[in-house]
Amino acid sequence: MSNSQETLKHVAESLRRRIAAGDPVSQVLRSDELRALYAEIPTLPADERAAFGKQVNQLKTELEELGAEQTESDDRRPIDVTAPFDVNVSDQKRPRLLTSDKGSQHPIPAEIGDMIDIFYRMGFNVSESRQIDDDYHMFESLNFPDDHPARDHYDTFMSEEGFIAPAHTSTMQNRVLKEYKHVLADGEDIRVVIPDRVFRNEDLDATHEHTFYQLEGVVVGKDINTGNLVATLQTYMSQYFRQELNTKIQPFYFPFTEPSFEFAVERPDFLRKDDSEEQKWLELGGCGMIHPNVLSHADIDPNIYTGFAWGFGIERMVMMRYGIEDVRHFESAKLDFLRQF
């Protein structure tokens, strides 16, 4: 046997073993050994080149067929690199995991569904927010002055490229006003709620998280007034807490509303310890009549139309409803907390 035939034999055996061991056929076909065989063809005597080249091509075809058979019959299990144990850990030592039939929905999306259902019945549409946004929708379209503290990097999460992690679902106000403004010409009101995740530079404790959920509400139409705002919030709160509750507002400041208010709701019976005035009210969020500049940014004439907006933290509502003592439980992934739901 010539040296070239000996080399061909050894290379063929080596490459077959690689495919049998599970190496991808594409990788094997690009191997230096196979390339070396093709490179050897021009160096051979003229009367040997054709036969040797044919054998090399036959080897390549054989390897391709072996790779195809491997793909068809591959019964190897994929490896889960996130698993907390490997195949060598005994069943007794493996942590107990929930099977799929024991799973349940996380309390946040479950409660958001309940909230949305209430607003659907009140005639609202629903729009989702964004996980990343820009300066215009976060600040400029909402009438934030250039020197407002929220524009500072220490207060709001921003990238060097100018992208912003929304600190409130109000970033969607300009978009939903533009999307639904066509209904105003038909004499209808814009009614939209926006539930989604927001991000703030917060010191973490039992009542503060850097990542949480908020529900924004926007209503615009002719002759919309503060009384409509209070009535809307009161109706929602009574429905959510399944008890007839009063709502009150008091003056506050937000750049995107004028006048602006904080709103409070009567403490539901199951949260009230006594009949004192301190126990009567719970402050829940901000609200107000939409600033004329915000309407103008959405090409809605503030001389014809008025509107109101509000926002509240979804986790806080859920904590009140279920008596949850620490907001950090929602993002903790602790099974002893999640199993309650």
C-alpha cells in the first residue's frame, strides 16, 4: 500500500470515529485532515490522481451520509445548563420541584387581569407600555421642564445612548392620545388604561422596589371634569375591594396635570383597625386634569377637549387586598410565597 493510501485509510478511520462520538458532520467536513487529502491530490503522479481523488470524494460522501443517519437516530437528551443538579445526583438528594400541573399564575399578572376586567366593564381600552423608551415620551411630551430632577441620571435609569427605562407608564400617554384621538370626532371619549412594569432608582425596603408595576389611566373628551375623575376612581376602588368606598383628592403637583392631586380611598373594612380618622383613609397615587401642553403634543385642541389621568402602583393594591407585608416578595421567586396563590 502506498503512503497516500495509508494516509487515506487512517484519516477515514479517524473521521468516522469523530462522527460516531457525536461531532457535528459540518465540523468534520471542514477538518484539516480532510483538507490535507484534497491538497495531496496535485502532488501525486498523474496516473494516480484520478483514482485517489475519487476515493477522497467517496469518503466525503460517506461522512455526509453518516451525519444524516446520526441526526435521524439521535436520541441523546439535551442538557439543561440551568438545572440545579446533574445526572449523577441521586433522586433522594434532588430538590423537590413543582410539576407543571402544580403551577399557578404569578399574583401580579393575575391581579392585573382582574383590574383590566373592571376597566373593560367601565368602557376602557387597554394598551401595554414599553420596557425601554426615549426622552420625548418620558419627559418632553409630558411637559417636564428641562431642569426637572427626574431628568437626572441619579433619579432615572438611562443609557449613554439616551434610552430610558420608563419610571412611569405615563410614557404611553402621548402614544395613546394620538392612537385614539380619531374617536373624538365621533363624539366619543378616549378611555385607556396602561398597566405595565416601571423602573426607578429606589432604596429597597418593605414598601419600595426598583422594579414594580403601575397602572395608568387616561380619559379625554368634551366637558370632562374633576368630578368625572373622582367618580371613576371611586367606582374602580369599590369594585376592586368589593365594598362601597369613598374617594377624596387633595392638591399636589405633577408637570403633566393641571390641577394635580393626590387621591386617597377609604380603608376597606378588612384593613381598618378602628374608627379613627387616621385609620379611615389610604393615599394611593397621583392624578389630575391633563395639562393643555400634553394635549397639544398629541395634536388635540385643549380649547375644545379636556381630560384627566391617574396612576397607582399595582403591587400596593395587591398587598392591601391580600395582606402582604413586603413588596420585595413579588420579585423574590420564593416558592413559599408563590404557593399561596
